[in-house]
Amino acid sequence: MSGAALGIEIVVVFFLALFLLHRYGDFKKQQRMVLFGTLLAWYLCFLIVFILPLDVSSVRTWWRQKSCFTAYCLSHSVPTPCYKPWSYIPKRIMPVFWRVVYWTSQCLTWLLLPFMQSYARSGGFSITGKIKTALIENAIYYGTYLLIFGSLLIYVAVHPEWHLSWYELQTIGITAANTWGLFLLVLLLGYGLVEIPRSYWNASRHGHLLIKTYFKASKLMTEKADAEENLEDVMEEVRKVSESIKYNHPLRKFIDTILRKCPVDYQEKMGRNMDDYEDFDDKQNTYPSEKSLVKLHKQVIYAVQRHNRTRVQWQILLQEAIHLEDVAKNETSSTHQFVHSFPSSEPTGWFSRYIYTPTVEWYWECLLRRWFYRVLSVVLTLFSVAVVWSECTFFSTRPVLSLFAVFIQLAERDYNYLYIEMACFITIFFLCTCVYSTVFRIRVFNYYYLASHHQTDAYSLQFSGMLFCRLTPPLCLNFLGLIHMDSAISHQQKEQTAYTSIMGSMRVLSFIANGFYIYYPMLIVILCIATYFSLGTRCLNLLGFQQFMGDNEMTSDLIDEGKELIRREKRKRQRIEDGENRRREWKERYGNQREDYTARNRSSHEMKETSYSDTWLMTEMMSAVVWGRTERDCIELLQDAEPLDFNADALTDDPLDAEHGRHSGGRYLSMSSSRSRIFDDV
């Protein structure tokens, strides 16, 4: 079973990362390079989190084997049996594994993902143009790294007393990256430790959740209107450029690329107004440059993506608000059966028919779900308190004050490897949940925003991958410090994990190992207090960014506006549903009668056709006899008739007929005045 747990977790973590990417990204529309880069970044970060408990358990196994061998050598008696756990990983595998995973993630976050981010955001029309734009945008980014690295090399070369090897330079680089990540990690962790338990507690309060949904609806409608207005402005600019650049212009291929990115209805409008048979004239018209078209292309991509995102989010939020209103109505129901205001038109599956029945749904939505969220919130609060206490006391080894270190040491006494793995996994999973959920929640205006239901743009996806790769290594080191598995912090002579050996010895920079890494995590207490009293929300509200605050007049106005918007959308949906019901009833009532009537008409029509066929044969025979005499008379009449003057002014059509495209007798359609102008210059 050696390495079986490692292989299973590698496969499970891959599908977990793929599921999250499918939820936030769009496999059909987004570029394959963007999806692959984001998937690889998320996968490597999740892999580090899931594999680290196995590394800790394997270290305990190696230490146990060494203790058994030492005891046997000293006692010269029967050796103590040492059992390997089923998740045991050989010692030679983990260093190679960590080295590949860590350095791949660091290359992604510091080199490849910034370049791919600029490449995906570029409005260039060719691969070469996008690469050129990405290199120019990242010139300062990469130049800063080269300047710092070059200054470090010069400083080391000037001081001959410093003999830094390649290993020590590598450790300095890793320490610098982990220090930057730890600085951001404490900020995100301090927010998540308070906000996650509080969010579940607020989710158990249906009234509070409904009011907050009204507030979100008001803000989202404002954003949706702004996105629609922005899209209209951009499409108007595209229309002007499309009309000015004709089909045979050298820049026309760029216009066609821009038009393909526009919504379908706008493409049809612009297609109807185009006249591709007009040649362009460089002397009379001023045409946009290729640089301005690149900028316009970038604006079109951004406007269309933002419009689609707000439209989908509005439908999701509307459905959520209607569901919460249904929960509020069904709480007072005496039948204990959940009734929806707008039942789903899709046929119910076996799960809804046999397991999740209306009675079960009522007990879950109106009774059990509330208490489940409350219990979960209390459990998460206890975990948060344990993390805060351990972050402030993990540097103390005698006595051991870190709660997680106490749990791991109790399991080590009995060599309970399963307990060690589960305790490590639950601890690091909770830490990652607090940090990663904050990354998914934060929003930096419209530049960075992770929206579910396939509405996240390429820039935000890759930015999240960069954050994950920079936050995960310091998070794992912080976890190893909490359980006293990092000798640079605990100052204990213990067997180190393979992950710590890859990170290098922090003693090269003692002021970071003995100062920053120990005392900076204590700031998490201040951040938790600030998050509990919503100081960040109050500051944003003072700056003009409307936030949900129950004691604010502006919040009350937005709640009332959102309630009215939801009520209006419900009335609109109710009218649509009533119309569909009336059409369905009309079809059911009169559909059979209409089918019988058409069947009778069809049978009578067939009988008439059989009776008319004989009459038609006799008529054809008589007309053939008469045609010989009448044809000559008709030719003579046409020769004697005076030709009509079709160009005379007296012969004009009725204006009403002209408006509707009708032509009077005596004027042929091919010789009308409107059509004859086409050939005037021939």
C-alpha cells in the first residue's frame, strides 16, 4: 500500500480543482491557456494542503522506526514491532515531490501567470500583438525583480566576508516570497476567522438574510443598469467605426473580429445598416488607427463580459429572494408542506418525488436548516478561538500552549497515525477555508471579482491563481509552526518534514525567523476584533461605498428599493406564467376541435379534387380547339394597339400605393422610376 494514499489524493484534488474551475470559469468561451494556467495553479495549491498531513504522518513513522531501532540496540532484546500505516510514503519520494510542486507553483505565480494575465486582457488581434502588449505591461514588473536580484548579487560580491552558496541564496529567495505571503495571509486569515462563523449564524436568521438580499438587489440593479449603459456606448462606437471602414479596407478584418465579440442582436443591427458595396476613399474619410481598434476591442470584451455577468447574477439573486420569501410564508403553514410561489416547469426527478418531498422540504427549510447552521457556527467559532490562541502562543515549547501542538503530541504517544492525519487535515483545512474563502469573497471594484455560474473573467481567474500560489507556502509553514514541526521556530531537535527541508533553514535570516515569523501573526487578534465590529465596512461606508449596515438611513432606503424591485419582477413573472397557462388551457380546450375540423376539411377537399379532375380534362380539350382561332385574333389586336408612354408625367401612381410598394397597371416593376436609377450611369 506504499504510496496508495498519495495517488488517491492526487486524483481527488485534481477533480476538486476542476470542479471549482468549472463553477467559476467558462470552458466554452475562455481561452485554453487561461483555463490551463488557472487549473494548474489551483491544483498545485490544493495538492500541497492535502498532501502535507501525509508528510507529517510519514515523519512520525520514520521517527518511530528510529526509536525502535535505538531501543533494540540498547536493550539487545526482542525488537519492538513497528507498524507502518497504510498511508506511509517512502522517505525518498516526498522531497522530490515537494521540490517539483513548490518550484512549479512559484514559476507560475511570479513569471507565467502575470504574463498570461496581460496576454488574456490584451485587445490585440494577433498572437504577436498580444505577446508584445504583455511584455510591455510586465516590463516594470520583471524589471523590479531583476533590479532587486542584481543589487543583492552586487552587495554580496562587494563584501568578501559573506560566503553565500547557491543553497543560501535560494533560501533567501524563498524566505522573501514567504514573508510577502505571510503579510497578506494574516490579513485574510483575520477576516475569515470571524466572518465565516458569523455568516453561518446570519444564514440561520431568515429575516436578516431576506433584508440583506433586498439590499443586494438594489445595488446589483444599479450595477446592471450601468453595465447596460456602458455596453450601449461601446456598441455605438463600434457601429460608427464599422460604417466608416468598408469591406475592402485593410482594417476591415479587425472590425469583423470585433463584431464577432458583440452580442448577437447588435451584430444583426449593424449587419442591416452596412453597405459593403461602397469603396473606401482615403482622401475623403478619416479612419481609426490599428492602435485605437485594439483599445476598442479591449473595451468590447470587458463591456460584454460585465453585461453578461450582471444579467446572470440578477436572475440568481431574484431566484434567491423569491425562495426566501417563500420560506417566510411557509413558516406559518399548518400543513407542513412547502409551497413554491413559482413551481419549476421541469419534471420532478426521483429524488424530489421520493426523498425530498414537500414535507421533508418544509422541515428542512423552516426548522432544521436554522438549527444546523447555528450548531455549525458554534463549532466554527470554537475552531477560530483555538486558532487565535495558538497563533499567539505557538512559540512557547515549555510549556506547550498551542492547542494543535498538544493534540498532535497526544497522538504521537500512542503512535495513532490515523488520528495524526485527521487532526492535521482538519486543522489545515480550516485554515485554508478561512483564507481561500476570503479570496473568493473580496472584490476590487470591477478589476478582480470571482463570480460563480461561469461568470468570472480571465483576469480574475489568473489573479486568484497567483494569490493561491503565494499564500499556500506560508500557510503551510504557519501550520507546521502551530504543531511545533518547524525547528526554526520551535527550536527543538526533531525530525523535520520533507516540506520544511525544501523551504530551507530560516536561520540564514535570523531576524525573520526569530522576529517576524513569531510576532507578526499576533496581529491576528487586532484584525479579528476589527472584523467583529465591522470597522472595515464602516470605513468603506464613510468613503461612499454603500455597505450593508442596519442602523444606516441609506441602507434602509436601498432595502426598500430592493423590495420594490423584487415585487416588480415577481409581477412580471406572474404575468408571463398566467399567459402561458391561458395558452395551455386554450390549446387543451379547442385543440381537439380544431384537429377534427381540419380533418373534415381535408377529406372534403380530396373529394372535390377527384370531381374537379374530370372537369379539368374536358376544359383542356375544349380550350385546345378554341386556341387555334383566338391566338391569331389576339396577335392582330396587339399589333393594332397604340403603345403606352411609360415615361409620361401624367401616368403616376397613387402615393399610397407608392408607399406600400404597389404598382398600378400599365407600369412594369422592372421599368419603375425607383429601379431605373440603378442603370442611369451605365
